[in-house]
Amino acid sequence: MSFEHWIAFAAACAIMLAIPGPTVLLVVSYAMSHGRKAARATVCGVALGDFTAMTASMLGLGALLAASATLFTLLKWIGAAYLVYLGIRMWRAPVAAPGTQAPSAQVQAARSIRIFLHAFAVTALNPKSLIFFVAFLPQFLDMTQPILPQMILFEVTFLVLAALNATLYGILAAAAAKTIRTPRIQRAVNRIGGSLLIAAGALAAGWRRAAA
């Protein structure tokens, strides 16, 4: 594979990742409501979710979703319902009063694991991503060269760019929220983040499978 093929793929991925979607909204919402530790957990979940989606696409699940309207609709509604569920939970999340003791390390670890799993589920259950990888990757493959090494390189490239993109969004959101620690502002942040996730769920429910 030539360097031109790889740089074209990387540039296309960077542009696509910069456009906010459900995953970015999840990263921003958790970073604003729980800070940088939550952002790190979310980024790890996003990376594993993207890895799962890309690998599943390479194994044929993406093509199956593209061909089956029923399977696509089922996975779409599961993902949309989960986003709405997370949004409602964030909207209703309790707010700590000023001077309240910080959560213990055990509680913070449990929260990070929960956030990691949420991010993984949202990313991996996105049927659009599964189908996108099936349609997107072949455009950059050099068919005169072995395919598997190219696919592995493309997957690693996408995962690195996706992690960097999510990290940047998380750092910016956490930095913005760091200066607003009053209960009233925290409550507003939770409700804005929850509303964004609910809206993302509604948008996901309206997704249409591309015509064959």
C-alpha cells in the first residue's frame, strides 16, 4: 500500500471524526458532569467500541446489516433506547453540595467502569458505523497488495484518530466544567448533557438504512 493511500484514508477519517455524533456527545456529557477521570474512561470505552465495530464489519456483520432491514432496525432501536436511558439517568443525577466530601477511590473506580461500559455499548451498537466501515474501507484498499495487512493498518489508524478526537473533546469539556462547581450550574450541566443524549437517541431512532 502506498503512502498516498494511507494519508488519504487518515485525512478522510479525521474529517469524519471531527463531526459530532452520539459518541462525541457522550464524551462531552460525561466529561462535563464528572470531570477528566470520566473522560478518560469514556475514551477507552469509545476506542474498544470502535475496535469492536470495525472488526465486526470486517467479519461480515456490517454487510449483513446493510442487507437486512429487520436486523438494522432492531440494532438501531436498541442503540437509540440506550442513549435515551443514559440521557434520563444523567438528567436525574444527584448534585453534590459545596464542601461535600469527594467520593472514595472505590466509588470513583466503580463509576469509571460503568462509564467505560456505557461508552463501549453506545459505540459498538451503532449500526451506521458497522455499515459505514464496510462501504468506507474498500475505497482505500490497494487490490494489487495483500488485503489483511492493509485492513489492520487502517483499523489501527482509525482507532488512534478516534481516541485522539474523543480525548480532545473530553479535555475541552472537562476544562469548561472545572470552573463551574456550584450545585445550580452542575444541575444545569447534567440536564444539558442528558438532553443531548436523549436528542442523540431520537436522531438514532430516525436513521434510515441506505438503499441497496
